[in-house]
Amino acid sequence: MRVHVADHPLITHKLTVLRDATTPSPTFRALAEELVTLLAYEATRGVRVEEVVVTTPVAQAKGLAISSPRPLVVPILRAGLGMLEGMVKLVPTAEVGFLGMVRNEETLQPDIYAERLPDDLSNRQCFVLDPMLATGGSLIAAIDYLFARGAVDVTCVCLIAAPEGLAAVEAATAGREVTIVVGALDEKLNELGYIVPGLGDAGDRLYGTV
Ligand code: PRP
Ligand code: URA
């Protein structure tokens, strides 16, 4: 598994405002979208492309185009939905599929409650969006689901990860083509499975549930 922890002052600045408990939902949503666009730049470094030639007003120019089959972007509902616009802004031709997952707050086990994905993901490059990588349970279940459908290459874009969750994803995906791009690697998980210092419940903060 490849892990890229973003190291850029703009990303850290935006994450700092996101973490602040006094940041209201509208600002939180706008910042989450901006952050994803910055992280997507790194996450798409390995996007599959093919050489093309275009005719400029002056001459022919060699260039690159995103190749077929198109990348599949998969936000994990609910909180991952807040990352979708930021991602498709950068890759507007991507196809979008959805996975709805919720973590049981007592057992911390993920449950898939909704799915809207192409049946056959053979040879597809997938980009999973989920802001919080805490125990890693949700991300492992999502990655397993995509590989079981035939995906060959999964890149996950997260805002914040806990070291325990990263280690769990690494152990569970050994030997498969998995990349994690994350805005910050935090200190630990607390006894309730929340990332410390983290930002609290990402879904609640995005959608004003608190
Ligand atoms: C949050 C978050 C991740 C998951 C991470 O979702 O968006 O999907 O928890 O936790 P894990 O790494 O321990 O699995 P939640 O289950 O709260 O659902 P929501 O997006 O609907 O708020
Ligand atoms: N899910 C969240 O939204 N936040 C955490 O800190 C952990 C899981």
C-alpha cells in the first residue's frame, strides 16, 4: 500500500479551520471541497492516460487524455458526499458511483446500507472518497467491495487518518494496488473510536446535525 500524507501549508491551513469546533457547517462544507481538490491533484498522479495529438493554431502538439475506461469516483455516504464536488471539479469526465456505509457506534463495525455502482468493475481505476479513516473498518469494507467487483486499482482520498486505521488498511489490503492520500495523520483513536485531535463527526459537521 502506498500512503501519501499531504505536506503543504495551504492544506494544513484549511484543515486547521476545519478542525476548529466553532467553524459553522457552510464554511466546513466549502473548505472540505477545497481541500479535496488539493488532495485530488496528488491522488490522480497515477490516473491512466493515453497519448493524443491535437492541432493547435500553429502546429500539431502531443498531449495526454484520460484513457478509457473512465475513472470511477466513489464517495462513501454520508460524509464522503461532501468531497464529491471537489473531486469531480478536477476530473469532470469521471463516472460516479455510490456506497452508503455507516459505522455502528458501539461495535465500530461498518454496515453497507446502499450501493449504486456498475456491476462490473473489471479493469477500473477507482477513487474512494471518505473524510475520516478512523479504525479503518469502513474503508477496508469499501475496498473489499470494489475489488470483489473486479476493480484493479483503488486510491482513497481522506482528510484525516489515525495511525491505527492506516495500519489496519495496510494489513487488510496486502498484495493489492491500494493508495491512500490524506491531508493529515493524527495522533491516535480515543476509546469511542474518534480520531484525536481530529475534527469530530465529519458527517454531523458537514450537514449541521449537531
Ligand atoms: C464516518 C466516516 C467514515 C467512518 C470512519 O462515517 O465518514 O466513513 O466513520 O470510521 P472507521 O474508519 O472507524 O470505519 P459514519 O459511520 O459516521 O457515517 P456518516 O458518514 O453517515 O456520518
Ligand atoms: N468518524 C468521524 O466522523 N470522525 C471520527 O473521528 C471517527 C469516525
